[in-house]
Amino acid sequence: MPLPLARHSPHIAIITIDNQPKMNAMSREMLSELGELWDELERDETRCIILTGAGSRAFCAGADIGGDLSADQEQAAAVNHALLKTDTYSKPIVAAVNGDCAGGGVELLLACDIRAAVPHARFGLPEVRWSIYPFGGATVKLAQQIGHVHAMDLLLTGQLITARRAVEIGLVNRIVEADDLLDWAIETAGVIAANSPSAVQAVKTQMSATLAAHALAREPMDQELGDAVRTGPDFAEGVAAFRQKRRPVY
């Protein structure tokens, strides 16, 4: 399975994104599976979820651009749910960022509540380099979480930043050495799980509802802009350049 679910304890679940040959990029099938896991964990006795990636190179490189890039209403809804873009969710999520986090990986990170990264992790939203609109929530949630100027720096340049810079701008809480990362995540999840689940989940529900409300209000424009970019003159060149590992010419 590309998204194995482990139980550290009855109240702590660990989801691992595992597509190492593609830097843990997520196919449409993986995104659908992730959405199903969120639903399962929302219903059961889990009190805290840990999200991490397999291996040491990447947390998640975003969507698998080598796969299906269609974006009809059904596909968009599945992607949105996997990224918890417009969902109100009650279970806290701790992100153990074990390597590079880019594109949809950053948008998935935005759904997480407490975040640590290894020193070699890099973060970025390179979509504009390849003529792709980042419709997984970054154009709304990123500015809410780290401020306008930092969000626009990432969104408009498409450049990667270091883990240290990610801490400075508030994208992650702290840097943790690779050998200690999962232990840190389990310890943090344990502290959360030991608190009142009703109180914790009430706090998380309100916080996620606030973020989701903004994203939901902007969803029609997000889809309209994404469709316009996808059908525009640059999209074919951007995707071709990505797949051919060359610089696009616009």
C-alpha cells in the first residue's frame, strides 16, 4: 500500500506516504485513499494523527504530474478532500517532515497543525514554473498561516526554501534531526492524546472550520482560475518541460 496506516497506540495513528521512486508524489489513487483514511480516522477512537513520508528524501513532492492531470468536478472534490482543503476536521494532525515538501505536499502540510522538519528538508510551490495553478488551497490558506509577503514569495517565484527559513516564516514549528523525528512526533501526539479529547477536538474543529470557510468561499474562483490556466497557451509547454526535465520556454 502506498499509504500504510500504523497504530502506535489505540489513540495515535501514523500515516506514511510511500511512493519513494517519485519522491512520494501522490497519484489520483493515492489521494482517494488518503481521503478515505481521513474519514476512517475521523470516525474511530484516534485522538491524534501523525503524517510523514517514507525514506529520507521526501515528505511529499505533491501530485504525480506524470499521471492523470484531468480536473473535472469529481476529481477536484477528491483532491480537495485528500488535502482537507475545505473540510472541517476534528482530529489533530502532527506533520513529521522527513524530506522535501513541495507543491501539493505543502498544501497537505497546511492541513497539519504542528510541524517539524529534518534539517535537509526543502519547501516550495513550484507550480507556476510548469504553468500549473496551485488549486489545493495554497492561494488561500498559505497567506492565512504565514502572511501575505511570505506566501507570495513562495507562490510567485516557485523557489525552494530551507527548513531553517521555513521555521523563520512560521511554515513549520521546529527542526528535528532525522533520527529523532518520529520519536518527536510520537511524543507530541502523546501529549495531545493525553488531554481531554472533547476539548482538543472542539479546538481543532473551530480552527479547521475557520480555514475551511475561507477556502470554501473562494473555491469557485479557484476552480475557474485553475481551468483557465490548464486550457491556456502555456500549460502544454509547462507539463512537457517537466516531464522532459528541461526548462520551459514561455
